[in-house]
Amino acid sequence: MSDAPKRIHYDRKRHTLAIEWTDYSTELSAELLRVFSPSADARGHGNESRTFPAGKRDVEIEAIEPAGRYAIQLRFNDGHDTGIYQWRYLRELAQDQTALQGEYERQLHRNNASREPNTSVIKFHGG
């Protein structure tokens, strides 16, 4: 399952990365790729739990660079560029993207944050 894809294409209008392997094809949003970056600063160091960045709905991929024969490195327009996305990890993201998106949105909600750039969610309690 660590085979390199035969094609990778970024759709700038839709903000999606299309990946084709010989046996599987998928599309991943730039937002999901940014939020689930495999970099240490995004995942947390040591025993820290992952904290998701807010405001990434409109994030874009600016560059895709090969990282050896096993991965790509993505550079996003918010300055994040430290994640190395191995082929296996990209497949895992693709296969679990619905659950991962839900996990991301639930954590944002718990933190009164939003997917929208520069937006906070304010909850008013009736009294």
C-alpha cells in the first residue's frame, strides 16, 4: 500500500487534491489536508493531543513537492509547509475523511471556533 500514485492534480477552483493510484482514486480537500497535517507542530509533540487550527475552510495549496519516492510535501497559503504526506497516510485520510471531518468540526464547536477565516462563534445563553 505504499506505492506511489500514478497521478496527483490540484484543482485550484475547488481546492481539492485528486490522487490516482492504479487501484484507487480519491479527492481530498485542501482544508482536510491542512488540518490533518502529519507535521509534529500540527499533531502535537509527545503526549499532547491534536489541536485543530480554526479558519481553514478557504486554505489553498500553493506548491506540491516530491519527498523522496514515498511522499509529497505540501505548502499552503497560510504559511504551513512542514508536513510530509506519505502515500499510506494519504490513503488513510481518503478512506477516513468523513469521520475525520466530523472529528475536526466537533472539536471546533467545543472550542467555540469556526472553519471560516477570522471568525469566532459566540454562544448566548437565554436568561
